[in-house]
Amino acid sequence: MHAASVLPRGAFYTVRPVRRRASTHIRCTLMREAGREFSKSAHSRCLELVAGCDALDERIGKFQASKPDVEGLEKLRRAVARERDVAVSLQTASDPLRGVTGLENNLRGFQLELECARWAPGVTAVRKRFANRTPSVDAKLEDDEVVEVDVVAQNGALWIECKAEKGRVATGLVQQALELQRVAGAPCNLRPYGVAPRVCVFLTGKLGETEAKLLEDAGITTLGVGGAHGSTSLDPRSVLPPPPPSPTTANLDVTALFALVSEVSAAAGGSFMAFLDDPAVREWAAKKHQHAACLNAELEDPLNLERQLRGFDRFVAHPSVLKRFEKILAAMGGPRERRRWEEEWRGRVEVLSVPEDRDERAAARRARVRGLERITKPQLDVFELGESATAKTFTANGRAVLSAAEQGV
């Protein structure tokens, strides 16, 4: 006999809804409780992110005050501020967990960039963009032609990629580092005298053996800074590739030569205040606004070029530079300025023509300098001599320097 003929019709259907409702009620209760726990956890993590961003911004500000010449610190602060805004918005979001982990990873990355900038020697920039060619109006740079270097150190000779990861570092790091190395070798990014910047990886996670071997074979230095002590246990002088040797020859243009002999920047007796009291100087400054501006600028920040040249063994000047300088000095210089040149500097400055290059790379670098646009020929003479003589060029022509930099030199 079938069970259905014994039990009342619908008996199987009277129990199931009760069991289903009880089960469903329990599951929904657990999910609501878990959701409250997750929301509480996400909310506290967002609060920690906001506090972390505020603390990091304060640290960046202090570093910026101590290193005002480092480029890109404002850019780093803006990136931290954006992450903070997102963390604040997540506190009231319907799904606060979404995005919190990414923000925490980004904050660790920003912190590592600052740590690296404080640790590395000769830092000139953070988050600086470089391209594999010089931009032009006709051919704008595409995204795949540009890289961003986290920290530029050793006065531009070292590019550092920072990677703040927990556990094993992603394999994509190798490709990133190799791409930096490729762009560093582009002609527009070569340091003076044709030296390409070296690439270094600064990371907190663990690098796999295969990845470490690939970076080592490519000549890329890898520095692990994980652990309680971070980078403080690393001595930059022993773990970083040595920087290129500093030049010992100073290449002087017309403005630099006048800075050495001028009464404004080389006052008699070394007393600038006594120089200001000279009636002739006051009369000269009263004639034109720019004369007074020159005196005020020198008073606020004395140039003292002679002191800056003490670390150089040799002083050179292009023949065209010396010819122009002596012509102007004879026409416009005062007796003390002419005497200062004859007695103190003429015998120390070597007149040097640009030699013919037998090395193809040196010849190519000279050709790039000579091909610069928007720079006068006399100034090109100066830049070309500095390149061929492996010298550091001293000039007050900031416009020419900026123009050359924009064109990749």
C-alpha cells in the first residue's frame, strides 16, 4: 500500500515550509551578523587609512621642508590626498570592503617611496616621468613611450623602482624594471658624457629565485628592505652601484667669468656691505631698476662662485667665450674688475677648443648638442665644450639650460 493512501493529502507539504523557514531565518541572521562584523571591520580600516594618510602627508611635508629642491614631492602629497578622500567616502558606502585592500596597498607604496627618498643619496626627484624619445609638436608621446620612476637618486644617475608587497613579489616587477632600464638607455635620458642611469629595485616582499636571477643578469640591483629595521640596516655606499665620478673640470661661459670678476659678486675685501656703501655703486644702482634688482638678489643670496669652484682642478673656456668676455670687459668693466681678471683669473682659465672626436659615441653626443634648437651659437659652443671636455658647465643662462633639458640634453 502506498504511503499516500495512509497519510492525509498534503501531509508532506505541511512540514517542509516550517523547516525551510527556520533554516532560512537562521542563515539570514548569520549573514546579517557577519555583515555587521565586516562593515565594522571595514569602517575601522577606513579610519586607520585616513589617519595613516594624514601621518604620511605630515612626514612628506617635513622631508619637503628639509629637501626643497627635490622634485615631485607635491605630486606624492596629492596622490596621498586622493587616497584619503577615497577612504573617507568608503566609510559611508554600501559596500565599504570594496576598495579598502587596494587603498592599503597604495598607502604602503607611498610610505616606501618616502622611505626610499629619505634613504637614498643625492635624491633629485620622486615620481618623475621619463620618455624614450624627445617629445615634439608633430609626434606627441604615447603612454607606452613613458615610464614613471619612483625615486631618482645619485643626482640622476640612479632610477629606483619601489615595490611594497606582502609575501611573494609579483612577477610583473621584472618587466617593469627591464622597461625602466630600456628607457634609461635612450639617448634623451643619458647623463652627461653618455652614461645611462642605473636601475635599482627597492622592495619589501620576497622575490622568487627566477625573478632575482633575471634582474641580476640584467645588471639591476635588488634591495630587500622588509623586516623591523627596513632600510636603516642598509648602507647606501655598500649596496648601491657606485655613482659616476664627479667631473674635475669647470667649463665657464661669459656669465660665469663676469661673476668671478664683477664688483657685484666679488666685492673688494670680501665685504659686500662695505661694497654697498661705495657712492659709485649706489649711483650705478640708481640708474636702472635691474641694477638695483641685481644688488638686492646678491644681498639676499650671495653667489660666491669662487667658493663653488674650489673642488675643481681645471678651469676652461671656449675661445669664442673668452673673446666676447674680454671685449665686454674692456668696454664696460671698471678698473678693479679688469685688474681682478688680469691678476687673479687670466692665468688660471685655460682656453680650450673643442677637439675632434675619434670615439663615435662622443661624436654623436656632440652632434646632439650642436643640433639643439632655440639656443644661440655662442651658447652652443659652451655646451659642446663641456660635453667634449667631460666638464661641468657654469652659466647663468637659465633659459638655455631649460631649453636643452626640454630637448633631452
